[in-house]
Amino acid sequence: MSSLGLRSEPSELDFLALGALVHRLDPGIIPFRKAKTLDIHVSGGEYNVAANLSDCFGMKTGIASAMVDYPIGELVEAKVREYGVKPFYKRFAHDGVRGPNIAAVYSDRGLGVRAPVVFYNRSNEAGAQLKPGDFDWPAIFKGGVKWFHSGGIFAALSETTSQVIIEGMKAAKAAGAVTSFDLNYRAKLWASVGGAQKGVETIAKIVEHVDCLIGNEEDLQKGLGIEGGPDPVEQKSKLDPAAFFELIGKVTKKHPHIKLVATTLREVHSTNRHDWAAVLWLDGKEYVSPTTQLDVVDRIGGGDGFCAGLIYGLLAGKSPEEALRLGWAHGALLTTFPGDTTMARLPEVEAFAKGGSARVQR
């Protein structure tokens, strides 16, 4: 149906992600300085897509990541198993004092006029220590993988993580898998490993091996060094597909091998009230979702939810418009749950994608 060239042969995995696993500490609507209790969410910008595709969409997925042999690692491993994601771990021993560690992400939910606050403790992170040669890619891809995915968060962790991504992308292409990369630009992370220009240079090397890009206007501009298009600060609250498609034109001119670019569009009225849409550029054609109003419980992971629904639709042979709507619908539903990964069921996603309502189901 498109130039993506999705693998038709039977495959052991529909989808494989490469990235760091983290645990997110969440005090809910209470700021951290006043918090007394915390929820723990197992997360990761790349892992979340695999977990969503497995749990909601029933696909066979895997995660290549670092794992640490200590209680936090055991907690993370249990959640990965619960979501039905097949692990491929490079294991690290914890020294009982300093690590290496499973990174901690701290994020309250904010409320109303008070925005969420996110900060990190990624010191001595096991994921950042991953390097080329840590994964036996021929063995991992031997049974067949249809789609391989990584992202900008993992790329920004150290000098070696981007090299692991490129190694994995090359192996995926050799095995006939579609490759995707979620730019997920995080200024704080890139500042810690050389700054914005280092990020552009690093991502450019990765994108050479990528078929599909996921990213909003800020991701595309700052991650790829693309000038022009909507200003990520001044226009971040404007739902303007035309402006985004203009930016995509500049992206594909710079990287003509890219076959797909997609993102969500979000107008933030308050922490808990957003307008939500999504756009897809595939093989030179433009697709735009409906716009809906969200009552947000927890916005973390909404973009990963969109990514999962879109990839499911494409893997399942849906039309580009249907795939976009599935991503849009699943991302919207994911923001109604606490935590970073899905609690949605496929019939709910399909109903909302077709224009379903929030009436009581009796």
C-alpha cells in the first residue's frame, strides 16, 4: 500500500524497540517539595511504544535495553513481562552503593494553570553505558522483525548510545525491517552531552538509516537543524497542519530518503484541557486527523501512544488515513490514564477513531 515495504513473511516479532528503561516517580498533582507518596511508572520513550503495541493492539513486540540486577531492576523486569514485551537485555551488576542504576524520572502532573514539572536523575545510568557489540543483532533478527524503532532520548544519553542505534538500524535494514526514529528532542539531555549542535550532528548520522520520522515542529527544527516553519515557542498552541506540512517539505528536501513523517498537534489551554490532532505525511501525500478536546489526567506518554496506534495501523494493513486515526485515538485515550503506558482496549480505540463518543457503555 506504500513504499515502506513492510515484511510479509512470518516474523517472530512485529516490532522491536531499542532504548533505556526508566522508572518515573509521580506524586500526582502534588509538587515534589510537598509530596508524601509517589506512584512508580515503568517507562521509556522507546519501550512505551512496544508496551502499547503489545498490551492494547495484541502485537508481538520486544525491547533491547540495559537491565541492572537489583530491586529496581526486578520491578522494571516484572512490568515488562506484565505487558508481554520480549526482553533482550545487556545485564549490569549493581555495586550496592553507586550503581549502575535504572534512571529515575521525576514528573508531577500539575493541575489547571500549574504546568507539570519534569526533572531527572540519570547519573551512572546503565542505559547510557550501552555500546556497539552489546546486542547480538543477527540472533535477534533471525526469526524476523517487521519494524525497528528507537529515539532521541536514548541517542542523547552518551557518546555510545547513538552508535548502538546506528548499529541496530543497519541490522534492521539488512533483515528487511522498516526503521523509525522518534526525535523526542530533550534540550536538557543534549546539553549534558555536548549541546544543541552536537545533537543535530548526532541525529543526522542516525537519520541516514531511518525510513520513518516521528516528531513535532520543535523536534524537527532543533533535532534536525531545520530552519523556518512554525516557531516552537510562539506557535506551540496553534493547530496548523499547513505550517507543519511546510516544515515537512524542508525535512524531506534535506533527507529525501524519508518515507513517512508524523506528529501530534496540541493546543494547550490548561494542564488538563488540550485540543488534540495529528498529521501524517506518507509517500508525498498529506493526511490530517479530526481535532478533539482532551480532559487530561496525565499527559506523559501521549505521543508514544500516538506512535503505537499509527504503527499498528500500518502493520495491520490499514489505509494511511485509518492508521493516522488509530494513532490519534489511542494517544488521546492514553492521556486519560495515569502512567506512561496504555490501559486502553482495542475496541475502545477503534470506536473513538471512527467517531465514537464518551457516553456511558451499558
